Amino acid sequence: MTSTTDSPVPVKRRRDRAAREREILDAAERIFGERGYQGTSMDDIAAAVGVSKPLVYQYYGSKDGLFLACLSRLRAQLLDAVSDAVLAAADPEQAMYAGFVAWFRFLDEHPRAWSVMVDEGMLAAGPAAQAADEVRAEFVALIATMVRLNLPADHQHDEEEIQIVAQSVSGATERLAIWRTRNGGSPTPGKLATTLQQLLWRGLDSLRG
């Protein structure tokens, strides 16, 4: 009787769930950015990652859930990048410059992030649009903080004026991001930040009086 030895059966290692989620979010960021919310399907994202659509639903529940998870990650990364740059600056003037540089560098490092986060034309109404509005509101709040830091400590702040400035700067950075994308990524983040910072710094003179 011939004995046989069973050959070892290779064990397929399961990917760590966190790693798999990162892969799905990376694909979602890219595809949402390229095709927009309405033009993206869960089939597209599952195929890009090489997983089944039911697995994507298991992790995120729905396309809205996946979009919101993608947006939440981008929002946290962006705010961390800008906040870290502002806090590391030597003075309020440099903080303003550093914050603008960090914003545009983040968009360079995440080329589809702009469409996912703030391009209203890419979003559906409902939770997706609301979450995008929250990203904008947080950025406006950060700009307002930078404006306050650049006013004298004994200055009586007019909060409406500060909000007008913050909303205006937020709108300017959004338009610049659109223009720069269409202009092949030029000018550099540094040049954009310098021009914005100088423009805002001069404009703040009227509020310092």
C-alpha cells in the first residue's frame, strides 16, 4: 500500500480590514473625483479595488455611506495639514502664509480631493452636499481664526466683518483651486500663498484701525 503525503494547502492571508478600507477609500476618492457623485457606482469602486460589491456594502452600507467616509477622511487630513502648518508658524503673518501653502499642497497631494470636497456641481443633495458644506464651514472658521490673530489684542472685533473676510477668502481659494487645476497646476502653492497673504494682510489694515 502506497502511502501518500498530503501537500500543504496554501493559506490565503486575509487582508487586514483597516488596510482594505484604505484601499476602498483611495479608489472612492479617485473615482468620485473623476466622475462625480452621480456618475459613480458601487460596482465601479468594487471593481477598482478587486473586491465584491457586497463587501463594499458590508463596510459602508450605501453609496452615501461610502462617500461620507471618503469625505470624512479627506476633511480630517486637510484640517490636520492646515492646522499643523498654522500652529508651527513663528507669528500670525507667517501663520496665514503657511496655512494657504498647506491648503494648496494638500490639493496637489490629493488631486481628486477638490471635486470630492467642495465642488458643488459634483454632489447630490442630501447628506453628501451637507457634509461638503461642513468641510467649507470648518475651513471658513479656520480662516476667521487667522484673521482674529492678525488683529490687535485690544481691538474691538466686529464679528460680521471677520466673517465677511473669511467667507471671501474661502471663496477666493476655491476659485483659485479651480483655475489652477485647469492651468496645469500652476502657479506654485508658494506663489499663490504669497499673493493671497499680501492681499489679505493689506486688507486687514482697514480692520485694525
